[in-house]
Amino acid sequence: MIQRVNWEDLRHLIEQHTGPVCHAQPVSEGRNSEVAVIVRTDSGTTFVKGLREDHPRAWTQERERLVNPYVRPIAPELLWSHQGDGWSLLGFEYIAGRSIDYAPGSADLLKLTEAMQRLQRIDLPPIELKRAEQRWAAYTDRPELFAGDALLHTEWTPSNVLVTDDSAWIIDWAWPTRGAAWIDPACWVIWLIASGHPPAEAETWAARMPSWSSAPYQAVTEFACAQTAMWRGIASDNGEPWTRDMAEAAHRWTEHRT
């Protein structure tokens, strides 16, 4: 998890784009930014996130900037960006929502289903993207099974989905990926299992995506095995309880499929 910095240290950079800030609310959720804050001015409210220009993951800021115009139907609009003075900052339209609830019986699941279905209808944007067969090559002998031409989000952490009264918004596009369309619902399955769904029930939610019905069984099973290996490594290095929960969920899913 990336260490947060005090947004006040960047006030002068943010106000170049927003005008004087009259109120600010730091955001604790999320794992990909050094600064994350909701700022209010006389002209409106903006969510600002950023990384130092020399941070090893600073490239994710640029990737998120480039992908935003193509995911606007399901993601907040990027209002401005700032590159310089040692920082890469992005200012987004503010969505007054809450993190999604993945628990069994949650009404939020239908909202995300609709948003994910819309995502799966978005054409692959003409920008550089990570490739699924490269991202998970370290965890499988058959990474070619994950290749495809769909735009993927892949990071279905509850804080990456904001729920409002009538919809779900998919945020934090730090890792947009090119790959098989069934990978997003497959990544979601693991979060559902970690949230209390039996593996078979979690797969029924994934099956609401058209891409799932045409997914090769062997490819999805190989992906489940790769996710198990990945999350075990993360849990070993990280040690936080939620990472151990994800490793156990991925393992349960793999056992279910094999």
C-alpha cells in the first residue's frame, strides 16, 4: 500500500486548476496514490489523486489519463491533469457514492453487473495497454490462454466501485489491460468469494456477462490457478488480513473448478 502524503503540501498545484479550496476531505481508501483528496471550491467539487513523478508507478497516472475518454460511460470524467513540479496529478468529476457491498444479497451486485456489461461493450481504445498474457505470465505456463482484444479493468477492490442510488461507477483505472473479455468477471469472482459467496454462486454472477458463456473452461481454470499463485505471493509479502482472504478465496475457486 502506497504511503499517503499531506494534500496541503500540494495545495498550490491543485488550486492552479480548481481555484481556492474552501474545504478538503482526505480519502483513506485506495492503494495506488500518494495523495487522494476531495476538494470543494466555489465552482464545484473535484476528486484529486496523484503520485510523485519519480515514483515507480507514476506511469499509471498517464495510463489513467489516456484511458479516461474511452471509459466515460462508466467512469467519472477527468477534468484536468497536472504534470510537473515533481508531481503527476489528476482531477476527476466527483461522484457522491460509497464503496460497493459485495456481500450475498447485496442490491449493489445488480448495479455492478450492468456497469460491467457496459464495460464489455466498449471497444479496445487505441492506446498502449498492459497485456493479460504478460501481466500474469509469472504465474502460469500457458499465458497465451489469457490473450484477447477486450478492455479490462481487473482491479475489483470494493473501493474501486462507487455506488449511487441508481448506478455503479468504476474508478481507479491505474491498470487497464488488454486481454480476454472473460477476465474481468473472473477477477470479480474472487472478490465475491472473499465476501461470502460460495464459488458456484459467485460464478452465476460472472455468467451474467456474455463473455463468460463463451470462455474456454480450461482457460478460466488456468486463470484461477494463476490468481491463486498471485494472491499467495501478495499475502506472503504483504501480510494484511484482506490479502490472506483473497488468497484463500482464489484457492477455493480453483478447487471448485478442478
